[in-house]
Amino acid sequence: PGGASASIREDPLRFLRCLRFAARFGFELHEELLALEDVGLGRMPPGRALNEVKKGLLLHNRPSRCLELLGASPAEPHRA
């Protein structure tokens, strides 16, 4: 219940995985995801977020697409 946005707010890592798979398989992000104002990455341990971003950059053939999606997303960088 609540759709993708509720699921992402429950576990923000899902948002980074969504970006990674969208970049890998050429998917477009749904408007609901792009409309999120805060996906809650600041609540995650920085290491978890970093590992997922590294996977998007190092394991796929389109790392630039992963960065492009991350830049167009509502994701906030973790602030220590």
C-alpha cells in the first residue's frame, strides 16, 4: 500500500537501486519517483549509499546514465 514512493521512503536504498537498474536497462523513471522531494538518503549510512553508487558506476556499461539519473533525482547527498 502506498506505491513506489512509500516503499522508497521505507528503505531509501531502493531509490538508488532504481536509478542503477534504470541506467543499466535503459528504463525511464516514473514521474512519481521524480516528483519525490526527499527520498531519505540522509537517513542511510553513507557506506550503503556509496556502495550502491559504486555499483552503478563500475558494474554497468553506461555509468554516465547513472550519474545523469542521480543528478535529475530528488536525492540529497548525505551531510555529516
